[in-house]
Amino acid sequence: MAEPAIFFAEVNERQGVFHRRAFLLGGFAGLGLAALGGRLAHLQLVETQRYERLAVSNQFNFKLVPPPRGVIVDRNGAILAANRPNFRLLVARDKDIDPQATVQTLANFVPLDDARQKRLVRDIKNAPKRAPVSIMEDMSWEQFSAINVRAPELPGVTADMGEVRVYPHGGAFAHVIGYVAKVNKDDLKPTGPNADPIMLHPGFRIGKQGVEKAFDLDLRGKPGAQKVEVDANGREVKHDTDGDIPAVAGKEIQLTLDIDVQNRALEVFGGESGAAVMIDCRTGDIICMASAPSFDANRFVRGLTGAEYRALATYERKPLLDKALTGTYPPGSTFKPITAMAALEAGIDPELRVGCSGGMYFGGRYFHCHKKGGHGMQNMHDAIKNSCDVYFYSVALRMGPDRIAAVAKAFGLGETFDIGISGQKKGVVPSTAWKKEYFKNNPAQSQWWPGENLSYGIGQGYLTVNCLQLAVMTARLANGRKALNPRLVKSIGGKELPSGAAVADLPFPAEHLAMVRAGMAAVTEAGGTAYRASQLGLGDILMAGKTGTAQVRNYDKGGARGKGGPWRLRDHGLFVAFAPIDQPRYALAVIVQHGMGGSTAAAPRAREIMRTALLKDPELRARIEKPLPMPELAPDLEADAVPDAPVLATPPVQTTAAATPPVRGPA
């Protein structure tokens, strides 16, 4: 039998091991509890504010708010494009709504045809979750209130008030200012400003044409945000106005255009098709740039139906085409001042006389003058005044195309100008080098033939220009010193852009420019081609100009300008002018598409546009309204005059006299 002492020793040893293990386990448990307690204390005492903010972020959300788009104003601050309140209807996709049933219900309150309903259902299904889809813009107050009253019954439906772009003058500025429209998938980009989340907002619009497109980023501004309380499903519960982030409005764009001159230009065109551009001869500012017929830009903001767009796109007179910049036409006789300048530069004596008997033979072909009986002997001054084709045939033959092209380019033809908006077409200023390049795949036609000089000299043949180029040409001629550049945008956000007069001088002698201007002044004098149609009726303020009729097709026997034929085959009527003659202030170019005559179609319209500009100019209006000086009394009357007899003052010139009616004159 074993000794009892051995048994107790084993027990004692086992108890010691147990106590050590229990102590270690208790220590580890204590450390764990201490760490847990410390972490709880840290969370509750140290990081309380952080978790309060996280809890609030789960309770509140921020909704992006489109910024007010910057306004566009004219040279005097008159509004050309602005924003107005807009009641709109939105539907956001959510798991609890049936898009088709929702749209059908809304059709009871707002007009939605079947085709539009199908498109809206598709848009709602394709939209991101809770991203609102625009159902209708410009709701009436009755429609807006009817939907808001039923808001609890219409989950996902919101009727709120936003802003919509408005163009108060409709079509007068449509081609220049352009319009805004909804963002489409082609506008969205992965990076850059078009990646901004605000682009997905149903109330956000971007520029699609003209100034609205060219200066879109300046006009956009910076979006704001509304702080809203949401429930567990992310639905909006209430709006916390204290947490809103205000939006920053876009910059104001000020143009050089004058609202009255522009409106008058569109008015005088009536139903005709064409363009008018007026430029300040001192600064290069564009006062008017109208294209007719036009379109109402407000309709594009709301969205055109397919039928409405097709009607505009297929109309023969093309209201969607900007005829001031994009339309190019042969300048006809309005180009003759350039041919005259080229002749002077080539050393041709301005007193050289050319006989005109109604036309001339060259290369086996008879080239007509517009006057069948001829003009007789003509020097340069007479040829510009009478628009004698034979004279310019003759001098063009002597010079060749390259000298004419060099002068034409110096006056802005064949150029595009940095006016801020796109759409300009350069047209064609032909030369021997141009023809070789143009017909490089057809060597037989690449040679310049002498007979082509005749058409070139009178503004026909390959030569084409746009209305802005003709206005720049006239402004440079009228200025007589500076190679003016046109300026359309005066300032952006209050910061003025450089003047169009900050340019180099024209590379021509002053006496040559004076000779050509004198010829243009004679055009509007008695006997000139535009005399009757160009009288301003503004006292001693007179207008110089040059008529032009540009052929649309060839007439074997002289033709009748397409009169009586289809509209599209009639000749174009053109007129360029500047006034006053003694101190040129404004230069103007008018093109009447298929108008059949510069003196009958373009000059009367130019006269009315010029009158508007002159009467708006304070300095010139003071000159117009200045009373005529009193005539001196004869000595015998003065001796016999009664001392107290009243003296009748000569009445001032009437500035609101009716316009001289247009009278058909020579081409």
C-alpha cells in the first residue's frame, strides 16, 4: 500500500496547475473586458460627434438644383434671352410605382397623347433609380394645383416650379443667340464639364446653337443643392431650408447688336428670304445680323413635334439656315468697288474711258451689259455710278484674277472672323492657284482662261461670299484706314472684349479709297442706279452704296433675271451702303435671295434699316434735328422792317417722316 504522503503531493500539484490556469484565463478575460470598456468609452465620449454626423447623413440628403442661366443682353442692356418661372411635372422611378399606370393617371390632368405616353413610360423605366423624368413643362396653374392636391395618391410624382429659358423677341435673334434644349446622351462625357451630375437633372438645359452654344460654360453657372430629410427608403419627407447651398447664376453676355435695328431688319424682309448685316465703321461692332425668314427659338426650348420640325426643314426659303453666315452667294455688282480698287493698285488710270454699247465680244461669245443700249464712254467714277459691266469686263481682262483676289482678301472676302459663334462659310475668292488646287484631279479644267476674268470682274463666276463678309468689306472701305474686324460679343461677365478697331491699317493709298467711295456716293445721287431707292429723308445726312444683281443661272440672250419663273431660279438682289457719306458711321450689306434686283429689292430695305440706326444715334439725331439757319434779310427789307414785328423761325427737319416708297429703277 502506497504512502499517503505521495497521494497528497499529487493533489497539491494538480491544484497548483489549476490555480495558475485560472489566474491566466481570468487575466485574459479581464484584459478583454477592459479593452471593450475602453472602446465603448472612446466611442461614446471621443467620437460622439462623428457618429452623430453619420446618423444625420443617413437622415438627410442633398438634391442638386440647376443654377439660373446667365442672361444675354444687347448693346444697351435690353434683354435678349432670360429665364422665367416654369411649372413642371416630374416622375421618379421607384420600386413602388407602375410607370404605365402612373402616366395614364397623369394623362387625366395634362395632355399626353398615346405616342408621348409610350415614350415617357420607356424613359421612366430606363432612368436611374429615383432620377426624375420630365413629363411636362409649362403647366398652367390649374394643372399644377390639381396634381399637387392629389400628391399623396401619386407616389413618385412631383409638381414643382423651376425655370425655363425665354426669348422675348422670338425669331429676330434666333440665328445669332440660338436656343437651349434638354441634355441627350451625346452631350454626356466621361470627363470634363459635361460629366457633371447636374447634366442628368431634368430641369437642366445646355446651348445648342449660336451664342447659347458657344458660351455655354459661361452661361451655365454653378449648381446649388437643397437639403431634404428622407425616410428609410430614401423618399423625401421634408425640406430643411437652413441647410440649402445656393446656386451661382451664369455670367451675363452682352452683345454688340441693337434690338431696334435688328427687329427692323427682320420686319422689312417680310416674307422674303435673305440677310442683313450692319457694322459700326469706327469700332467694328456688329449692330445688326439678321437672317430671314426666321424661327421662334421658344418652340425649340419646349420641344418641337416631328411635324413642326419637318415643316421648317423642308420649307423652300429655309428658315433654319443662317443666311448671314452660312449662306454664300455671288456678290454681283457689289463687288465692282473691289475690282476698281484692284485696277487702281494695278496702275490703271481712273480716267481711262471705255466705250459701252450694251456688251462686248470676247472669245466668240457676247458678254452683255445690264443696260441694253449701253452707257457710252465710261471712266471709273461713271462705271461705278452706272454699274457698267463693259467697263469692268475690260479692266478685269487687263489685270487677271490674282490681283483681284489679293485686293478682295484684304477687304475680308474669303475669310472667317472670330466673332465667338460658329457657322461661317468662307465662300470662294478664286485665283490661278485656287483653280489648280480645286481641279487638281481634272488637269484639263485647272487652267485659268482669260474669259473667266470677265465674270470675275463683275462679281460672278466662281466667286461667292456671305453677308457678313460684304458688310466687313463695306466697313473697311468706309473707314478708309483700318482693316476692321467684326465684333459680336461686347463683354462676358462684365469684362469687355477687345475692339475690332485694334487692327492694322489697310495696305492701300488713301486717295484710291477716296476715289472708290466717291463712286459709291454717286450711286445714290441723281442718275445713279440706287438714287430713288436710297434717299434717307434725314436732312443733310446721305447714304453711299452699290447695287448688285447676282445671276443664279446663265441667260443666253440677256435674260430677265428669272422673272416669271420658279422662285429658286430668280436672281439675287444685293446692296451695300454706308452713311453718313461725309463721316461714315454705319456700313450695311443686304442680300435678298432671289429678289431679282439690287435697286428694287435690297436698296429699299437697306434704306429703312439705315434710317433706324441713324435716328437711334444721339449725335446724328442731334444733327438731323438741328434747325436750318435763318436766311439773311435783304438790305432794303432790313431798313423798312418794323422794330417790333415778330420773326418766324424756320421749322426743324422732320425726323419721323414716312419712308420714301420703293420705286423700281435700273439694276
